[in-house]
Amino acid sequence: MAALAFGQCNLLPCTTSVNPQQSHRQLYSLSFHRQSVNSSPPALSFTQSIGFGSAIERHCVDRNGSDLFKTDAVRQLNGSVISAKGHRFAIVVARFNDLITKKLLEGALETFNNYSVREEDIDVVWVPGCFEIGVTAQLLGKSQKYQAILCIGAVIRGDTSHYDAVVNAATSGVLSAGLNSGTPCIFGVLTCDTLEQAFNRVGGKSGNKGSETALTAIEMASLFEHHLKPSE
């Protein structure tokens, strides 16, 4: 026979210290209790503070007062950017607009050096343009020799629609490379309207995006290696 249950909901003022400028706002505590005629199911208690700037608290307790769940017990997986020592990386670099891409590469290599990646653990692969980045990154990723692949290029808007075609191809190519190979492929292709915008992103006022790409690769390599690596 199913156990009967009933609930009770109360709305009571909360005693709390507030800012004098906000003293006209009243805070309330909403309390709900679920109990069963049968003693086996635990009682549930839900408490929520309502008011301007107030915190929300949730508790689920059994009859003995112990927590049934705790949010701090949720497992959180994060990649580390403390050190990338021992990881191998490949960098696919488009030769087109090499005034920009060489500076992106320099930023990436400098960051790898700062994070203890050895030069012999980095392979740089040059391709004609951004259109060829995706297929190259996919083959490198499928080789299982690298923890992450950096994809570096620069597309500057011109007078024709060629810009949109190349940007779309590069974006989808890098995405497909990562999905098909199972190796993180990091998008480091600049898509700028002017050459000035591009230079601002290779060491100018916007920093060096090649360095940011390397940091992303280090974090993803750590995440996959320590948390998402398939079991043997």
C-alpha cells in the first residue's frame, strides 16, 4: 500500500542584518517540509531566502539531520596550466599572410617555452593557406602522437566574398579535425577586417593571440590526458 504524504509550507520573516540604506526591504524564509505516514522515507526540508541581494540555500536532510547530498561533492574536472612538461604539440601554420602568422607562431613558441615544453616536443607544419589547415590538423590528430594541435592562420578581409569562404572553411575544418581525430585542435586563426587589426593581435594592444592559443592547448592537453583519456 502506498504511503500517504503531506506537506506544509510556511513564509516567515527572516532575522538578518541589512544595510541601513536597504532596511525598508523585508527578507523572508520559505520553508517546505514533506513527511510520510510511513516512517521509512526521509523527510525533506527546503529553505530559500528571498530578498534583495540575499543568498539562496538548499538543504536536503534525513530524519537524523545528515545531508543527503552536498554541492561540494560534485566532481569537477579541470585542465592545468601550471606546466606542460612531457606533452607533445603540433602547430599547423598557414604561410599566407606570413607577416602575421610568423608572429603568432613566435607567441605560441614563447609560451610553450615558459611552460616547460621542450623544443623537441613541438612539431611545426607549414601549409599554403588557412583552407589547408583542417585536413592537416586532422591527420596529425589521428596519429595520436600529440596531446593537442594548434591551428594558426590569418585571414584579412578584401574586396570580394573570398574572405567569407576561407573563414568558413577554416572554422569548420578545425572543428571537424578535432571531432574526427579525438585530439584537441585549437582555433588560432585571426579573422580581421584590416591589416592594422591583425597587427594589434600579434603583439600590439590586444596581446598576442598565438600565445593565447598555446595556453588553451596546454589546458586542453592536461584535461584530456588526466581526466578524459579513454581507458585501455
